[in-house]
Amino acid sequence: MPRPLRAALVVLVLMFLAACATTVNPSPPQIGEGAGVPTRPATITPPATRTPTPTPTPTPVAVWVQPGAPAPLAQAVASLIDVAGTRYRLVSAAPEALLRVEPMAGSGQVVLERVYVPVVPFPTLADDIAWADIQAFWAGDADALKGLSDNTTSPTLFISAETRDALAAVLGQPADSARITIAPADALITRTWAARPAAWAIVPFEALQPRWKVLRLDGLDIFDRELDLSRYPLALRWGVSGPASEVAAFVARLPRDWVATNRDPQALTLVAMTGVTAIARHASTAIERSGDPLYPARAVADILRRADITHVSNEIPFYEDCPPGETQGLSFCSPPSYFNILTTIGTDVVELTGNHLLDKGVAPFLHTLEMYDQAKLLTFGGGRDRETAFQPARFADHGNKIAFLGCNAFGPASDWATETTPGSAPCDYERLWPQVAALRQQGYVVIFTFQWEEAYQYEPLPYQVSGFRQAVEAGAHIVSGSQAHQPQGMEFYQDSLILYGLGNFFFDQMWSLGTRQGLIARHVIYQGRHIATDLITTLLFDSAQPRPTSGADRQALLRAVFAASGW
């Protein structure tokens, strides 16, 4: 290559390399290099700050409470809404509300149940009331319930203001012309009794007491443990309706400072008490003639088996060598085969205050006691000796405690138990009254029974009244006469109930209307209190078979008993 050309090429290469060098960044200095030359720290530029979008405040859920809501529920709702920061607010009209606290007729969540009961003063003949008639009365038809009084006078309804408001929630406001008197809850029974027979009331279930007679509503018995309350028009179920998720959230936050229902069927005990039993003489003849060994029980067994505790006062022994009925005279006994009559009616406790226990001697009575023991029947008012005769029969049923005590005031002395011989309990009040007081203090509902002097009249004897009242003064809640061969009067004394005589039950006296009539007293115990008594009337047929009565027969007996009671 010529020298000038080669020189030019070299120049061009050098120029190219120099140009390339100007485009390459130098490597960053390593630690220790470039001493004395300060380095500038890197600057990080933060991103731009965003202004947060505020979260919208949720709109409070509107809640409406229907007027007349039970006070515990209304107070619970109010306490929830008054909490700071709550998401609920009260409104005054249902259409404005998302959630409604109201009686539940269909969908919704029930949170509280209140049962109301139609009642009349105890000495009233009426037994039933119809919901349609209550509605008509509420709407101003004063004649709709004449049947509660004397069928000629329009009755007055006595209710508390709180009950009126609760009923208005389902019935609407009462008509201005409706015969309704508002009275304090604690004055209702006094006001209603003073206005009888043209008076009735509606009370909450928990306000029931024995001076009221509880009416069946459309044929429904409020004391029936199996009652379907959805069929009972005065069972008001309050709850919350609205969107399901909102209802669930609201109900979950409600404070529950109330009892969910004022009627717990599992806290009810029904005690059925009967009058004189002595299946002997003409009754025995009728049984044998019928060919049915359970003939006496057929008409009453279903009624008595529905009770939790059924009482029978059997005054005579079961005796293997018992002679034929019509030959017995006044020395009574029953063949052992008749024992099944007692078990068929559901007997739980046998009273032994009768004055014919030893008619056939000591051995048959002791054998009778063994039969009771084998059948697991409790006994009271008599026994193998004086000490056992004074022992109460105690029951615990559905959370209630019931105790039976009794004595034979009439005698004869040969029938009374001694320290070594069996028989009925004599009326040793120094022994009995402290027992009654102690049982009451222990939480028992105490039922005391007497075998008193027999009197074939509806009115109790004067000294019978004073004797029975002593049992109340000792602490008995219920006092019942087991001696009477016909029903006798009754009274409420110091908040206890006295029935001076229930009349014959299984006994053969057919010679008068009074001796054929009988009462079965069904006592209702609820949460440790005696709250009601229902009188079932009977009439004896064929010397052996008591049958429940209704209509004119029932009313005739009730009138006689109420008149003998001074009502």
C-alpha cells in the first residue's frame, strides 16, 4: 500500500476510536478511589400524595315498634337505639321502616311471646268464650257476651292499660261504645268481683290466681300442656320482620332481659282431687252385673289420666274374702280385683283418712297398704302406725313441689293409728300444724285434707269452717274435705282455697240428688304457685259410675255450691 494512503487510513481509525470513547460512561469509582472527592448522595423523589376518599356514613336502619308492644321488648329496642354509634333509628310510621317490631302472624323472627287469658270471677256459671264474640264486643257490640252473666245484662270488661294496648295491636283500638273499664292490674280482681255477674277480664297468664275462673277460648284449655298456641287467639307472638339478614343482625344485638314466654308448659302441674271412694255394696253388685271389672272408671278415666297427680280417698280395704256387695251392710270392703279401677284412672296418691279402713280388721288393711306399695302409689293421712300416718306424701313434678297431709277428725277412735297399730291419722294439731308450716317454708304447695263429720247438706257446718280455716292459718294453700257424701260450699280464705266437701266419687248412694252429685277439683300449680282451680261436675249412675255433667245438670250443682258459699 502506498505510504500516503496507509497514513490516511491510520488517521481515520484513530478518529473513529476517539469518537466511540466519548459515548461510554466511566465506571463508578470503587471504595477508596478518588479520595478527597466528595460524592453526592442519590436523591429519591417521592410519588405524589393522594387525598383519601372519605368513607360514606351508613344510613341508619329505620325501626318501627308497634304501639302496645310488651314493655320488656320495647325497652330492649329503645336501649339498643340509644347506644352511641348505633346503626338504628326509630321511626313513627310502619311504611318508613325497614325493620318492624310487631305481632307475628306470618314470616319474621319471634323473640317474645305473651299469653293472655279470658277470666271471670270464680262463682260464674259460664265455662267458655268465643273469639268472634270478643272481637264483636271490642268493636262495640255490648250484647255479644251476655252469656257470661245472666243472658240479659251486657258485661263490662275490666283490663289494665298495658293489656288494652297489647290487645289493640291485634284487635285495633276498641270502639268508644265498648263496655271497657281500665283499672290498675292489682285492682282488677277486686273491681271485677264487685261487679259480678256482669263482669269479666283479660289478664296475662302470669297474673292468674285462684279467685279467677279461667274460660276456655274457642274450646281450648290454656292449661293443656299439649296445646298448640298458634290456635289460641290470645297468644301474642312479638318479633321482628324485614329483610332476613337485617332481622338476624338486629335480633342478635337485642339485650335479652326478659323471659321469652309468660306461659311455660313444662312448668305446669295439674292435680286432680276426688271425693269419697268405697267400691262396695250396691256398686259391687252393679260391677258384677255389667260384666265389666272397670265399669266405674269408664266415664272419668280419660279426664283423670290427663292430670299429673291424681288423688283418691279410698276409705275401705281390699279383702280377699270380701262378701258379695249387697250383704255388706256398713262393714265395707272391695275384692282385690277392683284395685285395677284405681290404676285405670291414673291414681298417684291415696288418702287414708277414711273411717272404714279397719272394717275387716288389721290384716286386710295391712295387705291393702302392701298393694299400694307394690303399685308405687303414695299414701298419706293413715298408715301402719301413728308415725307413718303423719308422714306427708311429697311430689316433685315439672319443677313444682306438692305435699299432701291429712287427718281424721271424726273418728271413731278405734280407726285411729297408734304407736303400734295401723289406721288413720288423728287430728293432732300440735303435730300437724308445724309440719304444714315447715313444708310451706320448704317451697311445697301444701294440700291438707280432712275426714270431718258427715253432713248431708251443701252448707258446711259452723265448726267445720273454723277447723278448716285453722289449716290455712297453719300455712296450707288448699284445704279439701274428703268426708262429704254430697258437695259442699267453698271459700277463699287468706289467699288460700277451701273446699269443704267434694261429694261422692266411687260410692253407691243413689237416694238423693245431692248424694249423686260430685266434684272433681283440678288444681293448677305453676312455677311453685297455685294459680287456678277448675271444678268438674259429675253425677252418679247405676250406683257405681260417676259421669261428667254439662248444661242444666252442671249449672244446678254449681248454683247450689256457690249459694252455700255465700256467693
